[in-house]
Amino acid sequence: MQSRVIRVTFFEDRAQVERELRVTLAAGAHELVLDGLAPALDDRSLVARSDSLRVDDTRASRRWRIGNAEAPEQARALLEESERLQKAHVACEAARQRLHAHMGRLQQATQLSFEALQRELPFLPGLDRAQTSAIADVLADVRAADAEARALEAERVQIAAKYETLRRRFELVKNPNAGLECEVRVSVNAVEAKEHVVTLAYMVPSALWRPIHRAIWRGDKVRFECGAAVWQATGEEWENVEARFSTARSTQRAEPPVMQDDVLHAQPRATKQVMATFHEQAIQSTGAGMAQADADVPGVDDGGEARLMDAERPVTIRSNGRMQRVPLFHFETDAKAEKLARPELSPLVFIRTEQANVAKHPLLAGPVELLRESGNVGFTQIAFVAPGEKFHLSFGGDDGLRIVRGSGERRETAKITGKQTIRREIVAYVSNLDDQPARFALEERVPVSELEQVEIKIDTTSSGPVPAPDTEGIVRFDVQLGPLERKTVLLHYEILAASDVRGL
């Protein structure tokens, strides 16, 4: 019996399939046989339900399909063409072998003829017509055999090229589960004769999903589309199904951590010294202050809470192992655009928008395709963004603005007190190559001290008016340039440390 897939719930590494079968049965015991199911389905997850039938037993069985006649239609046609090319290749190779043997005999005959002619030539007044004709016939046979050999080699190369093209086409349509069939037998008992509905649910591997997004910037608005990138090679064709996407990890074990012994060791008292170390501090947060999303996230980041999202409309997902995008939800929100430069990392000035997640669902970590009025501008990554949180998107660089950055350092140590002074200078040459005025923010960073013996001090006398750094040490300059104008941005700061500080 043919059943219909009505719902598929995708997880990180598998999927749950729900099928529906409508059948009219008389009163009594019956066995329903459902075919066309995924061969790799999990037998332990197989469950059959019915409101009007009593389900006594549910079991799955599998069998191999052998032969081209039992293969799918598209694959069967390719297999038949492959067999025809193989036969043609075998025939061509046999003809080449026969021709090579014939050419060997001709070369031997030619060699013997010339050797006999060389022995008799000193005693002959000249070559008669019979001898000349015999030599010409042998040479003609050699030339004809050589031409036939070249034609067979060209035919062999052409057959090999066709076979390679056919192999590539077959790689696109073949399915590792195409030769294995699975059917499920459901034993039921009907109380009365009428139409009954049987629902079958089971888990299958070779199906997964990951979040994927698209952001479209139009002036002061951003349209954000959230979707799911799905793959499946289960051997089933899911047509017009209700797709759901879950972040639950039902198969992941949760165990409490094991306590370890904390052993204390006595050691001689050491001379007191303060060790200063430099390190990068990642600020863990969401929204506008989130860290850069990891491009190699092994699973779906749901913020610690399992979530279930539905597709906007029924979808069809083929069993070919290719990625397919399924839209989940979208929203349009106000966006505040600015131009931002961080010359320590890049000489470009980037266009960045700030917007809020106004949807009822969070934005899961994943890649974002960026589009503007001019078209696609690239990809970026976002981390987890809760509903109502603000987040940033970068829509490429401004081609009319350029920055050249330089830096220098000078160290001094007081002879009497041993006080250490490190003076650093950062200079940024900004240029506006456009004929329109420009305004952007330039961000530099200074170290942030966590020790009383180390002090960071910005030199405002040589740097000019410098904004105060924030808690993370970021200094933000507001740069305004006229058409074709150039400016220089200076930042001087000092690191003052006591004599017992090491590691600077």
C-alpha cells in the first residue's frame, strides 16, 4: 500500500517522519503492508497509531533490488547507456588488438621484402614492374592499417569521454539506498467496516538541518529572512510535506561532572614579583555586543533552550543529498546605518547597520547572505540573537575611503626608581577619494590594566582631543572629510609600570 508523508521534523543529525495511510477495511484482523520507506529507518522508533483500529504488531523488513530493470527510471536509463558504451569499448579494443597483430605481420613482411631486395639489387640491371608493384602494395597496406589504427584510437577516446560524462551524470542521480527496499507490516484489528486512518512515525538518519539567513538592506529598513538549509539522502521522496525544525538533542546524554581531588603542595616562599601578561578578552554576550560567531559550530546553537520552528509553507525535499533552502520566518525592521573603520585589522571603511530582532523567535547562529539594491555583497556570520536584542550586520566597504596605518613604540626605565615607561604612537592617514563629503567612525584600542602597579595614560597634548576609551579600551574618533580631502589621526598613550612588574 502506498502511504503519504505528511510531516517531517528535522533534528541536528536525523529526522522524524510521519506517514498517513487511509484504507477501507472490513471487520476483523488484517495486515497492512506499506512499501517505499527509508531502508535505514530506526526499527526501535517505529510506531503505528490509529483512533479506529487496534494495532497489534508493527515490524519492518528489507530486501535488495538486483538488476537494472528494478532501478529507478532515470538511473535505469543511465545504466543501460553505460552497458552499451561498455560493449562498444570492448568491441573497439578487440578490433585494435587484431589490427595491431595485422600491422606486426605487415611490418615483418616489409622488412623481409627490403632485405631480399638489398641482397638481389647488386646483381639486377634494374627493378622490374612486378617488384615495384609488390613493394607499393605492401606500403599501401601499411598506410591503410596505420590510418585504421588512428581511427580506432579516436573512437576509443570518444567512447571513454562519453563514459566519463555518463559516470558524472550517474553520480548526481545515484542513491546509496536505491538498491535496498524497506516495507513495514502493521497487524491491525477492525471492529467495524469503514475507512480507517493509520499514522506511522519513525526516525531516519542521513537527514539534517542548519540555520541559514538572508538580509536585504533598503535605505533605513532591513528585511531579514530566516531559513533552514536541509539535506536528506534517506531514499524517500518527501513531496508537499509539513516541515518542522527542532534544536532538541534527545540522544545526547546529560551526566553530572565528576569531582576531582584537590591536592595542596607546600613550596618555599618566593620573592614577590608581579607578572603582567597581555591577552585578548572575548566578551560573552548576545545582540550588539556578541562575539564573532564561530564558523565551525558543530551543531545548532539555541541559547540553551530547545526550540521548534515550522516552515512557512509545505515543501518538497528530494533524496539527492543536495542542500535545499526552506524559509521559516521573516521580519522587517528599522536599521541605523553607519560607516566604521578599524584600521588595526583592515584598511577599509565598512558600512554597518544596527537593527533589532523584532520576531517572536530568536535568530540562531549561522551564515547570513547580504544583499543591497546592487545585488549580492557577500556573506557574514551572526551568533545567537534573542528576541528584542540588537545586532550588527556589515554590508561591505566604501570604495571611496582609504586608510593607511602606522605604529611605533619606545621604552624607558628610570635609573633610580626602576619605573618602566612604554610610549606608543598610532598614526592613521585617512583619504576621501570621492567627490562627496564623507563621515565615519574610526576605532582604535588601548590596553586595559587590571593591576594597580600598571597604569595606562593617553597623551592628549600630542594626540589632540582624544575621546576617552570605554571599558574595553576602545577609542572612537569621529572623522569628517570633505571631497578629495586627507587627514591624519594621531593616538599617543603610555604604559607606566612599577619596577617589580615583569612581562610587559
